[in-house]
Amino acid sequence: MTEAGRMTPLYTEHVALGARMVDFAGWQMPVQYAGIIEEHNAVRSAVGIFDVSHMGEFRVFGFDARESLQRIITNDLDRISTLGSALYTVMCDEDGGIIDDLIVYHTGDLEYLIVANAANRQTDWDWITAHLPETVEIADESDRTALIAVQGPGALAVIGELAGEGWTPPDRFEIGEATLDSVPVLVARTGYTGEDGVEVFCHASQAAAIWRTLLSFPEVTPCGLGARDTLRLEMGYPLYGSDMDRGVDPVSAGLGWVAPKAKSGYIGAEAIARVRAEGPERKLVGLAVSEGVPRHGYPVLHGGEEVGKVASGTFSPTLGHGIATAYVPVALADPGTGLEVGIRRKVASAVVTKPPFVKTTSLSALKS
């Protein structure tokens, strides 16, 4: 699953729209169409659609599926005992290192659907299958599944018009069925932009038809990976490979909430408990940067001494200045702490800021 230059079912659609294509985790993906800022603002103000068909989909089922997944993931599947509910989690190794972050959907009495990051599909598959008993089946549905994210304050209105009268959208972090343009799909009220919206699962052969139908709405804009990254960082959502990897535990990454203290017996639980008991040495924090655009790997300074490196960094189109995440010593992790970021040959002032950087979105309005 890792050969270079793989194409999603929507590749020809992206090329026809004039997208700038780049290699991402071995996939040819659109990074932008009209421009990152324009696409970013379209999602914040109207509706943007993203091709995320490169992500992995594994279906796990069988009598022991729940108990087996409970041992593999850190979050508690009891939180999604209701059919159709979904759970954000991480999957760790014995040392507490994060193998990947996942969304798990409860799709049947003895069945779960796992969505994995594109870059980790093979790693996740190998790890999960190695830790499942013979009584549990797992199917890799990645290649036959397309995934289109429809995000923005107008997203549900567009999907509702396509689904027709009588369709009720799923609640936040739930998944349900719909028929869009005569095509049966699964619609999950999840996303990674901070806006309300859905992610549409369909058969790969039907993705282009749905994509074109969505673009027939004047308020819908095709968006690339560039806007997806600025949107998720404005919300402080971590990105695997930049903000977390096998060398980081969930507590240090600010994801202790997906490793509940009350849960035990999962892979990595003892290591994570030790980090909690002893306290992490470093923490992932948000940084508001006064000038320049921080990028991954740039040095973070305190009193002229390097104390960390930027994990994720970009220019925030909504705020009009640089934002970043970085691992810094716990003593420097409190909001309001003044730091600096080395940006090429200059040093920019930075302030530790608790994410999300953008506080008001259609999703935040939904939660209030």
C-alpha cells in the first residue's frame, strides 16, 4: 500500500479542475486549486470539499471485536456503545509511543469501522492484525472506498438538499446512511477543520459522480491539502508525523483525554500511567507568532537558548499572523509564557497560547 504515485478515484477530477498535484505519503493529491487562502476562507464562510480517499478504512467484526479493540486503542469503546457513534483515539505501542491517531465508528452489533491516516495504512494494518485473535475478522476496504469531506457552515444544507426530504443528519460524531444523487453512502458528522460538516463514504466507482454533483452547488469550493492544513492548525488539531509519532506519548501530546485514567489493560497503558505519575518532561503547546511564518523544524528559543522545535507551523488566514505548535519544557508550557521562534535569519516573538487559535466557528457555535 506504499507504492509511489498512487491515485485516488478523484485524481482525474483534480487534474481537470487545474489543481496543483503533489506527492503526499505516496499519493498524488491536490495541494490547492485557486489558492490556499481562498480555499481556507471558503470553508470558514461557506462550504469546501476535500478528497481524503487516500485514508485507510478497516472493518473489524466478530464476537470478540469489542474486547480486542479495547486492548489495541487507548480510548474507551464503552463511550460508543450506541450504534452509529464514533470515537477519536490513538493507538500506542508498549512504550506508550503513538502509532497513529484514528477514528473508530460503531457500525454494527459486533462491528467497527476504523479510519486511519494514509501514511500509516500499512503500519496500522500490520499492528492491528497482529493483535487480533483468530475469532475476530478484519477487512481492508481502503481501495474500494472513497471519502469526501464536506466542511463549512453551509455543509449540512448542501447534503440535506441532496439527500432529500425526510433525511435527518447524524449528530456530531455519529455516522448514518443517506442517498446522495441516487447513490447510497455513509455520512459521518466528523471532520478536521473546526467547522460543522460531514465526511461521505462511498464506493470508489461512484466518487466522481458525487464530487461533480457537490461542485454543482455555487457555494461549494474544491479544496486541497494546503487549506486542510491551515484549517486544522487554526483549531490546534495535531497532525501525525508533525505533532506526534512513536517517540511521543499521548499525555505529552496533549491527548491524555483519549487515554482515560479509568481504563487499563490496553497496549501502552502502563507506560502512559508512568508518564502521568512522574509528569511529562515536555508538552505540546500552541504558539502565536508575531512576525513571519513558522515552519516545522524551526527552533523555539527562550532567553536565546533553544528549548524546542516547531512541530506544525503556518500563517493563519483567519488571524493574519503566524501560528505553531511545539514541544517545550513543562516549565515553559503555561499560556502567556513568552518565547521566540527562529525564522530563517530573524527571531520572532511568540506567546504560548492554548488552542484553538480560532475560537469562533460553526462547530464552536454548535457546542455552545
